[in-house]
Amino acid sequence: MIGRRRLIGGGVTLAAMAGMAGRALAAPDRAPVVNRIMLTEGRVWMAAKINGNGPFLFIVDTGATLSFIEDAFAKAQRLERVEHSGHMVGYGGKVADYSWYSAREVMLANGIRFRNMLFTGVGKRASPDAVGSFGVGLFISYDSDFDFMKGEWRAYLDGRPNFDGLTRLPSRLSKENDVPRIEVDASIDGFEGDFVVDTGAPGMTMNGRAAAKSGLWASDRPYAVSTASGLGDGGHIRTRIYRAERIKVGPFVFQDLLVTVDKPGTLSEGRNDGLLGLSILSQLHLTTDVSAGLLYATPNGAQRLRQGYPLGALGLEREDGRIVVDDIGAGSPAAKAGIRRGDIIVGDDIGAILRAADGAPGKQVSLKIERGGVRQDIGYTLAPWF
């Protein structure tokens, strides 16, 4: 695994050699071109030059149908502002308009150039170190390998010569309403679904429609309370985190992994049931077969990524000017201490209460609640419970 500083440094060196490499690769049956990637902090990173400047760090996000770039960065680089008729739907179903920018040339470290690449502008970076993200279109232009162990994305400009040693997954490179996606069939504790292959997601998620169909949104098994938000004006939605006993992708089985489940009834875009994220993808060597529209994989021997969940366990909403518990993690220290759904938490700032109630194992939490007009103090110690 290489550090991000070296990732950028390697981008400078390889990009400077791109002209020579391009000439060398003009022969028939040319070898794949290699671009460094890095998996760290639950994200996949890649370096690229924009209009000859850089290189800069981008997040690799195969679950995104578009590539994004920070507005301030785009303006500082004097990227061309373009008119575009598209809209984006955020969590909660709100539609938002965004600025759009065109880069004359995006050059990856391996020398591959993309002319007049379109980016969607966003006001806030997904990470302080990333100026933007590359969506799925970049990775279904060629047969590609995602080799997390070597830290390489390899592109076969003439097509991959064979898929020896790889297993074809129940998958497809689809275009629903001209929106490209890499999809794979998978099961979570017996529920069979259709999931988007998403290197931008840290783990596996299930949307609200699938949650309703599967019955996995349940209060009789341990779970943590969380929220999900994203690019868009839809705010956040309530989610729960469960521990799945068995996730199956083709012949490959993964056990004891966390799955985030959206609240049933939450707007679910497209026909898919959720996202297959890095908690599983990082354990596989992935290869796309663009002409056949398929995804191949084989286990890479990597240790699974460390997963965690918020220990605060409280879901809070403001009702009639008061802060009310609308969800509480089943089996959590907060639930065992006696906090119930419908309790009023005494205070004015939801954010401050959530911060006070969350933290590392061993933290002492003290809250004042009101129930039936009677106030009481409740204290407990944070600890994982499933």
C-alpha cells in the first residue's frame, strides 16, 4: 500500500512519461496501462492532472453515475462553466440544480487522457484531501482490473485477452435511462437483491424499498442508529446498522459484516436494492468485461476492512419545539439504561446532545429526560453491544 504523498509523486513522474508511453503502447496486443490507486480511510484514491496542472487527488467512486469536482477548485483552475439540463436527486427526494464544469483534458498517471470531461460541481469536498471524484464512466470505458493488493487500476485498451483464474459473477454493466451502473446479484441473510458495485461506499447498504421487502428493518435484533446524507438538498434519512450473518456474492461468502439499512418508505432511486461497498469489494480482485457487460472476481487474500458503528444509539427529532427520541438502538447501553422511544431529551441543541451521547467505549454519558411530565437523570457507559 502506498502513501498519498507518493501517489501524487508517482502521478508527476508517470504523467511526464505519458507521451513516450503512448508511443510505446501503439503496437498490437499492447500490455495494460497501469494507474496507481490506494485504499485507505475507507476510500479508494487516484491522482490525475487537470488541464496540465497537478496532479491532484480524486476519490474513485464506481457507484456514482457522474464525476464531481469542488466548485471552489473548479473556479480556481478556471474550468469552463457549461450549461447542462440535468438535475440531481438528494436524500429525501429533493431535486437540486448544480454547476457543471468541463476540463479540456484529464490525464491519469498512466497517460490515459480524457478530453472535455464533464464534472458536476459540489460546494463541499467529500474529503479535505480530494478535489473531486471519478464516477463509473471512467472505469467502464475499458476492460479494467481493480487490484487492491498491488494498488493498481489496470486498463486494457484493446480488451483483456482472457479471464483465466477469475469467476464470472451474476452481474451486468447496465444503463437504466442512460445511467451507467455496475450491478451484481447478492444475498443478505437470505434476501436476494440487485446491488450497485460502489467503491465510494465503505460498506454494504440496503435502500428503503429493499428494507421493506426483506424485513431486515427489525426491532427485535441488535442494531445501531445512524443517519445517511449525500450530495443533494434532501438532508438526511434515518438508517440502522445491523450485523449480517451471511452475505453471498456469486460463490463467495462473507460473514459477520455490518450492513446499513435505510428506513422503509425512504425514496429509492432506480431499480437496485442497495450498494455493495468496500467492506466486500476490498477482499476481491475485480475485473470488468465491457464488451460482454460482466464483472469477474476472485478473492485477493486481503484482511477485511475494520468496521464500526456509532455507540450513541439515539435517533432524535424535533417535535413541537422539543427534542424527542424517535429511535434507539436495540440492546444498546442507552436502551438498557432505560431510555425509550418517545422520551423527551432536555436541551435545545440536537447536535450537542448527539455529540454528548456518542463517543468511544468507556465514555460516561449523562442525560436528563422527561417522560409523562416527570424529569429524571439517566447515566450509562458507552460500549459495543453486537
